[in-house]
Amino acid sequence: MNIVVGVTGGIAAYKVVQLVRLLVKDGHEVHVVPTADALRFVGAPTWEAISRHPVTTSVHDDVARVRHVALGQEADLVVVAPATANTIATMAAGLADDLLGTTLLATAAPVVVAPAMHTEMWRHAATQANVRTLLTRGVRVIGPDSGQLTGDDSGPGRMTEPELIHAEVGRVLAARCDARGLRFVVSAGGTREPIDPVRYIGNRSSGKQGVAVAVAAADRGAEVTLVVAHADEATLALAAAHPRIGVHRADTAAELSETLRGLAPAADVIVMAAAVADYRVAEASDRKLTKETSNGVPPAITLVENEDILAGLVERRAEGQMVVGFAAETPEAGESLAERGVRKRRRKGVDLLAVNEVGWSTGFEQVDNALTIIDARDEVVASVAGTKREVADALVDAVLAIR
Ligand SMILES: Cc1cc2nc3c(=O)[nH]c(=O)nc-3n(C[C@H](O)[C@H](O)[C@H](O)COP(=O)(O)O)c2cc1C
């Protein structure tokens, strides 16, 4: 495998020599890309000798190979260790003023970051916000650990030991391929049911969880078709840029149903994460409803039930195909989320049901999520909380464990 090791300007750079050594020993092609500051801590000759490849910080070297993007394009994984507060901020902002910056922007490979800095720098709101940005983009952040720092002080901020970063790199590389050969169809976002040409009945789904599932499966080698109703456009851009994700758009529940009906037969796994309206307006008005035309009587809106898309997918499920449902549940007194989930899973007949608790301030639109995953034996196979990407990875784990 091709691994890029980005090294930035912290004392812990010397420990990364050991990480590079371990990766080379595994048989990987390792390209070290230091920042200019990193070279003040450990010099280029060390990195070149240990990685057996030339080392530069500049986008202007080896221009004939278009090295500033080639390294990222060809990488199977990029690890940044140690990652300074400055480089984490640079990554969050998407800056590309050196070879490490351009490499990180040019890569579609998984990125692992091992922060190292003083506790105050780590705890600063700016650093925390930048780390969250990276997490929502699917970057794996390992550490920092707590312990002795550069000076006499100690606390959170110490880079995770190179052996542990090496083990994490191994796990990410293994996971990168474990969904290869599978075709996923994932729905995401909230449908909109028109009332008139300018109004609709919608819901608060941002599509973030469904998009995270699509990206997680694609990062792990699956070919993914994402069917998106209305979703946060910045989140969707992450999926649209992925080389293994194709995106289809749908507006209403009926459109979503039709698109999924066409795509489902070719899928190995269908993940129904879209928030589909249970009801639509019986007769949407062709003209905008106004106070003038209603003569002071508010218009009555009659709703009719939409088709149960998930039930239809289960009914038409092809041989060997897995159907995964999502259920957004508000808690009820005297019944746990898992109990509600089990009842729903049986009713829907899905292979896996991912249940998340929603309320006025939980679930929808949030960066984090918590899921209880129930399998066809009505067992809770995972209860996970974390970023939507972390939760998505746990769901893909559950799918692959069954397959
Ligand atoms: C001795 C020394 C140790 C440093 N250690 C760290 C560190 O562990 N983490 C960090 O974020 N910055 C550290 N810095 C500050 C960075 O080197 C500085 O912010 C630099 O601009 C980082 O550049 P880079 O991210 O491009 O490598 C250290 C500076 C010095 C002089």
C-alpha cells in the first residue's frame, strides 16, 4: 500500500521515525511529507533514509510528476503525526500552501491524524472546533494521550505512541477494503410534500447520517448509490466528490420510492436512512394559497397516507439482499428504545434496524448521534454514540458482520 506520512512541527516528530520504520517493515511504500517547521525538529536525511524516498516540503520540486497532487491521488492512506494545532487549523480551513496541504486536499484516501500539543492549545475552542470539522469530514483522530509534555508540565496533549498509531493505521487499511465488491444503495435526507407551488410539509432531517453511511461504505471499498431527498448541501458535497458514490436526487416520497424501486434490484445492501413523510397533501393546489382567496377561512389541508417505502423494499427483497432501516423514535414512558426498536424491526421485517432517539434537541441536524442497532434475531448488536461518521462505521460493521 501507498502511505503518506505528514509530519508537522512538534517535538514528537522524532517518535514518528519509529512509525515510518514500522510501516516500511510492513512492506508499504511510505512517502514522508514534512512541513518546513517539521524539518527543524527532524531533518530530511533521516526521513529519506528511513522511508527510502526523496523528501521535500515544496510543491515546486519534481514538478514533472505533478507531485503536489500525485502523492495524494496515489495514496491508500494519509497519516499526519504529530499534528500541530497549526496544521489541524490548516486542514480544517483547506489551505494548501505546502506539499502536505496540497496532498491532503488531493486525496480521497482515509486520513488519520495524531494531534500533539500543550494542553492549553488542545483545549482551546479554536482547536476543538477544528478537530470537530475534521471528524465530520471522516478524518480519524487518534489521541492525544495524557502524560508528560515537552516541558515540566503534563496533561492531555501528548501524541499517541507510534506503535498505537501503527495499529490504528493497520485497522483503517483493513477496513478500507472490507466492503469491496458490495453495492450499497443508501437513501438520505427529508422528503417534501407540496401544499402549493411554494409551500411544503417537510421534516428536520439534514441527511447527515445517511450521507455519513454512504461515505463510510464507499471509503471501505463499496460502490454506493446515494438517493438524496432534501439535505444539507455542504454535507452532500462530501459524498458527491467521492469517486465511488453516485448521487440521485428526489423531492417527494413518491419520487424517492420510484428511484429506489429502479435501483434496488442491483443492490447487495439497501440502507433506508431518508426521513420519508408518512403523509402527503391529498390535492396540492396549483396556485399559491393566499389570504385573499381564502376569504378569511384558513384552508383545510387533507392528508393521505404515503406508501411505506421500506415495507415495499423488504417485500421485493432480492435473494441475499440486506435491507437496513432507520427509525427515529421519541421515548415513551415505560418502554426502552431497544424495546420499541424490536417491535418496529419485527413489524418492518428488515435485517437490521438502526434506532435513534429524537426530540426537540436530539437527533436531527446534530453533528453527533447515538444509535441502537437491532438484528433479525431481535438482538442489540451495537449501541454506539459519537459523530455521525463514527456511528455510520458501526452500522457498516454490523452489515458486514451479518454478510
Ligand atoms: C520546541 C517547540 C516545540 C513545539 N511543539 C509543538 C507541538 O507539540 N504542537 C504544536 O501544535 N506546536 C508546537 N510548536 C509550535 C509549532 O512548531 C508552530 O506552531 C509551527 O508554526 C507549526 O507549523 P506546522 O504546523 O506547519 O508544522 C512547537 C514549537 C517549538 C519551538
